[in-house]
Amino acid sequence: MPCPFCRVVNTVCYWGPRPVKSWKRPLVFVASVPITAGGLAFAWVMFEKQSVAGVAIGLFLAAVGALSFGVAIWGCDQCVARLFADGI
């Protein structure tokens, strides 16, 4: 049975399957926290400056970070590998 993120990750990450490595999950988790927080902070600053495009970019970054956070915690190994891609 696929994890709850398989359908979303397969849509967002259009590249093919990547090799599963045990070190990818902690890196996705660690990277997702500042991406989410930074996206929300950027959106808040742009909201104060009344920049609609800036708020949209910040919320997009926050959504990507939230997806990464969820996949790192609840996703299957294939989703983590596909989201991380070739990374390093």
C-alpha cells in the first residue's frame, strides 16, 4: 500500500525513481524546517510591504517545505528518495 504522499510526490517530482539511501530522510527533515520557516517569514515580510507576488512566493516555499517535512516523517522510502532526487 502506498504512503499518503506517493500521489503528490509523483506529481511534483516528475523525474523517475531514485536510489533509496538511509541518509536522505534526515537531510530532507533538516532542510525542510528552515525552508518552511523561511518561506513563512518571507511571506509575512512581503505581506507587511503589501507585495502580492512576494506573499505568493513565500507561501509556495512554505508549501514545499511542509511537503518535505511531511514526507520526511510519514513518507515511504521511495517518496523520500524521489523528493531528494540526486541532491548531493
